Amino acid sequence: MHHPITDTTQLRQIAHNIRRNTLMMLAEAGSGHTGGSLGLADIFTVLYFNEMHQDPGRPDHPERDRLVLSVGHVAPGWYATLAEAGYFPKEELKTLRKLGSRLQGHPATDHHLPGLETSAGSLGQGLSVAVGAMSAAHHKLDKLVAIVDRNYLQIDGATEDVMTLRPLSQKWKAFGWEVRLCDGNSIEELLEVFSMINYTGHPTVIIAKTMMGKGVKSIEGDYTWHGKAPTREELGDFLKEMEEES
């Protein structure tokens, strides 16, 4: 199993690398989901480089922590994370969405990608694939942690306009879950919230407030970038923005 990285500067640099590679592979593919992939880069970083017990050299290790990805369209950001962690060569990222590639637009187990636990695409099904919300509380599955990517947006606009989610914390509590809130784009807050999990009798959900498109100021919070890839010209502009911000 890997040794966790605790240095926040190093973790922020890893998240930066993941965002860069995500943008580059999306531009190469000419299609894919930019907004959520960038928004989740900090969460993926903390999971794979600090929190999760996993070994890229032995992805089927029986003692591993398993990530069940529910929001399958953020695959570019997740693939970039796996490559950064050493599950497969970064060169392969250029094959996103290409015929015969293991890196399809939504993760699929029949491509035998190291680190992939389940196929994903239909939103919200990850928890049911892992274990249902009521079952988790009933069986006191206190090693189970769910993470809600709360960016308040979806493909057609604000979630509160399209499909109201509030009150989110109370809904999870009603199903018997311990609820934690944090800024999902703050490495420090993510490290803190994971350190506060009790693992005593209840499953835990982290409701992480994130910004769609995080890291590229000109598209942050813009729902039109939910499922759009940057052009080659936009890629250059976005990478320059990222360097100026870092």
C-alpha cells in the first residue's frame, strides 16, 4: 500500500497536474466533460494520494479501499488521477474516447482498466451498486464513506431550478448516515474532514461543495461547460490561465 502524502503544497501540485492533463486529453479527444472533471480534481487527489489504501502495482489487492464512481462522465479527471498515481502510463491519456482505447467516455469494466471497480454512466447509481443507503445504516457499515459532489449545477443549469436537492443533509441523516460538510476544492478542508470521520457504527457522507470548472477562472461556475471539451485554441488559453493562478 502507498504512503500517504500529507504536504498540502505537494497535494495542490498533484491536483494542478491532474487538471492540466484532463484539459489536454479532452482537447485531444475533441469531446468529453470538462466542468465536473476539473471540479473534482482536489477530491480525487486527496483520495488517491492521502486517504485511500491502494497499490497501483497491485490494483486487485484484497485489502484495498474501493472507489465506486457514480458520476461516470467525470472519467477524464479520474483517468488523469489514475495515471498520476501510476496505474497506467500517462501516454495512454491521449487515447481518451478513441476506438479500442481503455479510456472511454464513461468507465467500463470490460476494458480491464486497472483501478476500475465498476462501470459508470447512469447518474446516482454508484451507491446502489456498492450498497444501498438503508442497508449501509442497518448493517452499521462504518467503513463506508459517500462523497456528494455539490457544485449546484447540472447540464441544464442550477440544480435548484431543474431538480431541487435541498435539504440534502437532513435527507442523509434520515437514512442513518453521519453527515460532514466541507469545501471540496480545499485540500486542507478535505484532509480535515477525512481525519474527523469516526468509523464507529455509522456510514459517513461528505457533502463537498465544489466549483464546476475549478482552476480555469473563465469557466468556473459555468454550467455550459458540463459536457463540452476545449478546442486546441481554448486549451492554450486555459493552460495559461491555470499557470497564472497557480
